[in-house]
Amino acid sequence: MRLNADQLDRQLEGALATTWLVAGEEPLLLGEAADRIRARARQLGFTDRETFDIDRHFDWGDLLGASRSLSLFASQRLLELRMPTPRPGVAGGAVLAELASSPPPDTVVMVVISAKLERDAQSSAWFKAFEQHGRVVQAWRVEIERLPQWIAARARRHGIELDSAAAELLAGRVEGNLLAAHQEIEKLALTHGAGRLGEEDVAEAVADSARYDIFQLGEAALAGDAARSLRILGGLQAEGMEAPVVLWLLCRELRAVVAERRGSAGYRGRGPQAERRAAALGRAVRRIDGPGLRALVHQAARVDRTIKGRAGGRSWDELEALVAALAGALPPRPAAG
């Protein structure tokens, strides 16, 4: 039987299958799937665990002998094999097929392959033995267009409800790295706890670890202080700030200018910091006319395409040009075409 990683928990609720094949090129999902199988095995009394790391010098005869020997420490055991590729060779394939079709008594066999199962592997006799007699769990890579939905679902496990904009921002920050996304969600859970979080909450959490304040970048650019805003931008880049987060901040400031020009209260807040931002926003509204604002919006769209690889250029060079244009040091770049 074949499963994907999302179906594993339901499968583990019943009787535990005696043979498992877990494979995939996504380390986070692969590791979590294997961990859940190990935990269920321990819960059911398979407390002894023997692990074999397979390489090209591995003696498959040793594995076969170990599988037939009785455990010295527990009446039930987990026999785990770790393989970097789904190519065990002729001898290895024969041993795997035997383990899958006739596992030793009181033993759960789990093979973990840290690679994608290609078509030739899926047509092999040993794979078909696992598929027929056990469970095959495939840890599929999450496609980039599905990543915001995956992030939102993962956040809900921690009691966090991310709105769509927050999930998109976090997806842009991690660039398809699920382990990085998982770590960011855990950080949000620690710093904010359960509840609903929006786009600005996520951006603030990202900025917390930076010596340079990303929100000061927006204030300086709105105020027309090009030298300071470019210095902050350089500091953010040096500290490892992600380009999508910087673009989010600049787009937020452009939306605030649009709202202020329309008289729809682009600014809210109290206190000295809020007053500085209000003053900076007022200077930006007086400095940037309607055509200039439209050109800045088009320029921000180009930066977005560059970050996503849909336009030429370097992301941080494009961000630098946008910051300079927003601060009034350079004219906005004309829209392409």
C-alpha cells in the first residue's frame, strides 16, 4: 500500500504493519514520517532498535544474519535501514525483498531512503514486495505554489492562525525550505503563542533578530533621508534579512502613501515613534506626485518579479534602486515595455 506523509497518522491508529518503506527528498517530511513510525512502534512494545547505515561497502549478509538472530534486550524490535539511494544492487534487492515478504518474528522492518523513488526503483522486485506486504510512505516535495497553504496548515498545529498575506510572506522568506519554515513557525509559537497573526506580526518576528530595524528603513525612505535608508538597507542585507521581507515593508509604505493621498488614513498610532512615522509619511505625500507614485508601484512589481526569478537583475540591486527612488534620490525606473 502506498501513502503520502499526510495519510500516515491515520494509518498508524490501527495495527502496526510489520514492514515500512519511507522515501523522499524532503528532509523534514522524511524525518517526521520515520519518527512517527518509531514512536508508534515503541508505544506497542518494540523497544529494541537496531540501525544499519547502507553504503556501497555494506555486507548484506550481515544484515540478513542480524535479522534472523533474536534480540538480546527486548522481545520485540525495530530493524531500521538507512539508504542514501534506492539502488541496493542485486544482493541488496534480494535481502530487502525477503525482509518485506517474510519479516522476522516480533520485528518491524523500516527502510528509510533519503531520495526520490524513480520509476526504475518502483518497478523493482524489492519495492513491489514492500508495496504488497507493507506500507510505502512517500514524502513528496511541497510545490512552491502550495507552500503558503502548507505553512498555514503547519502553523495551525501550533495553535496559530496565519492570514493569507502572512503565509505568503513567510513562504517568500524561506524560499521552499520546509525545515526553515518549520523553525520560523516554532519561533512564532514561542514569541506570540496561540492566536491569529497577520502579515505585520510575521515581519516583526523576522526583524527581531536583526540589529538594523526594518521599520526604520521605511521611515527613513518616506522622510527622504536617502543616505540613512540605504545604510539601513545595506545593514539588513549583511545581517541576512530576506529580500521578500524588505520588499513587503516597502510595499506597505507605498500603500500608506496611496491611502494618505486619498484621504483614507494611511497612518495610525500614538507615541513618539508613531509621530515620527506620521511626519515622514506627510513628507512623502508632499514629495511624490501621482505619476511618481504609479511609477514606484510599477518599480516595486519589477522587484517582485526579480526576486521570483521572472525578471533579470539582482534582487538587492533592485531593492536599492527602489529605496533610493522612494527616498527621492533617484527618479523611479520606468515600467518595462
